[in-house]
Amino acid sequence: MKALVVGGSGFLGSHLVDLLLEKNYEITVIDNYVTGNKKNLNHIQNKIRIIEHDVNQPIPLSEKFDEIYNLASPASPIDFERIPLFILETNSKGHQNVLEYAKNHGGRVFFASTSEVYGDPEIHPQQEDYRGNVNINGPRSCYDEAKRIGETLTTIYRLHYGVDTRTVRIFNTYGPRMRPEDGRVIPNFFTQALAKKPLTVYGDGSQTRSLCYVRDEVEGFYALMQSSETRPVNIGNPSEMTILELAQAINKLLKNDAGVEFKPLPKDDPQRRRPDITRAKQVLKWQPRISLDEGLQKTFEYFNSK
Ligand code: NAD
Ligand code: UDP
């Protein structure tokens, strides 16, 4: 089987490439390294083909892939401030380039959407049928609306142009290969705890997230891609915790006595987030296996070795 992984040098993309390689895929990666890291694929660079390319330009290939995974998009709130137009373009024009490629050459397309399409949700936990509560004019809208456009494009190409598509809604995922300076909660907390500094908790830390370990997450991607499910599917870990509880767990694991430091809550920061994974369980027979303790330990080993 031949796979194209767009955004394959990033955090999730590189773990997906590892998994596909284990399954003996012939793999091509496209990445422009806007947020990715060449080192993420160093350990397998002789086993895959890597093309440096911005997917906002047409894909410079003409062969057929059986599976095309599109994970290209900056995903950290600090990037929403830094490169909003690029994020919007990558999930719209860039994703359309991927869909056009499949329309012309064949192959099943996988779109990496996000729990952010639910915005600051009014229902809890979030099911796929929920249409969301996104502030279209807020600081996160360049990302949230970009992913919603990406889903719409995916649907148009499936219904009108016969492209075979799969859509995953990814909930917060963590693990080795996150960038220390990425700005998301896990890299921030590990970097701070390793330096024996207080962990920066935004707001009062009562907002919740449900964290999925990266290996579980990419196994969910693979299960979805092998299934016949064309509706969006939530993939994430339903065990929910407050950000303050997460900070305390990381300080305990790293034996950091510096505690926490409260900082202002960013605008439109979702108050609660937990996936309803009934669809994934029923249709894909998938559910996460790795506990938070085990996942945090593996993540600690990674950040500690940097
Ligand atoms: P990441 O930034 O580590 O990976 C994204 C990769 O795409 C990077 O290697 C980047 O260089 C590349 N890229 C971005 N724009 C590109 C472009 N125009 N052309 C070519 N390459 C480009 O982020 P990640 O956490 O691995 O996220 C991967 C995907 O999953 C993204 O689409 C993101 O929106 C989605 N997602 C991630 C999470 C999460 O918790 N990590 C949650 C929800 C959704
Ligand atoms: N957060 C925090 N301290 C940090 C970074 C993030 O308290 O140093 C909070 C953030 O406000 C949010 C949660 O942690 O409520 C998850 O943030 P992240 O940026 O990882 O992802 P999000 O789910 O917001 O996209």
C-alpha cells in the first residue's frame, strides 16, 4: 500500500508515519516545516520519501496513492496570533489541493479536523452531531473556522466529485515530539516543571480537557481510514480533568515543589471539553488504552532527554 502523509514531519504526522511503516506501507511525506521538525523523521529517513513543499501550492506529483492523510496545519494557540492567514489558507486552499489531487489521481483522503469545530461547547460531552458554538470573530476563529471549511470542502468533494474521504475530529493529544516551545499546555508544563519553575495555569484552572496519548490517537486514525465510515468521528480520550489537576499531576511526577502561578485566561478558551467516543467504539472498535500516568511518564522521558 502507498500512503502520502501531508504534514508528516509534525507531532501527530510523524507518529502516524511510524505506525504506517510498521504496517509496511510505502510512504511519501510532504511538509514545509512551518511547525514541523526534520528530526521527527530522522530515525526512518532512509525508509521513506520526504518532499519539502507548501501544500498551499498544487502537489508536485502525479502518481496514485492508496491513502492520503492530510495533517498539515499549525495547531497551537500561539500560532493563531502569529500566522492566522496561513492557517486559514492551509486548511482551505491547501486541503483543496489535496482533494483535487485525489480527484485526479484516485486514493482515499483523510482530513485532520478538530474538537475546536465545537468551539466553547454548550453540550457535554461533545457528540459528532453537535454543530458547535464557535466565535467567528475571536482569536481562535482563524483555526476553528478554517477546520470547519476543511470539513465542508471534504464533504463537497465526496458528494459532488466522488472522492473517497474520512474525517477525524481530534481532541487534545500529547506525547513525545511535541515542540517544547509549542505553547500548548503539555510542553509548557513539562518545560516549566523540569526547570523547577511554577506551572503557568491560565484562569483559575477549572477549565477541563481530556488528554489522549499520541499512540492511541494515531491508531484511531488508522482504524478510521480502514473503515467505511464517511461521517466525522471523534478520536480522543474521554477521561476529563481540570487544568489545575493536570498541573498538580505533572508537578508530582517531576517532584517539582514550585507549585503553580495563575495567569489570565485567554479569550474564548473553551471551558469544558470531552469527546463522546460512542461512534468510534461502535464503528471502529477503537478506544484509548494508555492511561494518563503511563502517557505522562513516556512524555516526561522525552522532554527530560532534550
Ligand atoms: P504540528 O504543527 O506538529 O504538525 C503539523 C505539520 O504540518 C507540521 O509538520 C507543519 O510543518 C506541517 N504544515 C503546516 N502547514 C503546512 C503547509 N501549508 N504545507 C506543508 N506542511 C504544512 O501539529 P500536530 O499537533 O501534529 O497537528 C497535526 C494535525 O492535527 C493538524 O491538522 C492539527 O490541526 C490537528 N489537530 C491536532 C491536535 C493535537 O492535540 N495535537 C488536536 C486537534 C487537531
Ligand atoms: N493552558 C494553561 N497554561 C499553559 C498553556 C495552556 O493553563 O501554559 C490551558 C489553556 O488555557 C487551555 C488548556 O490549558 O485551557 C489547553 O490548552 P492548549 O493550548 O494545550 O490547547 P487548547 O485545548 O486550548 O487548544
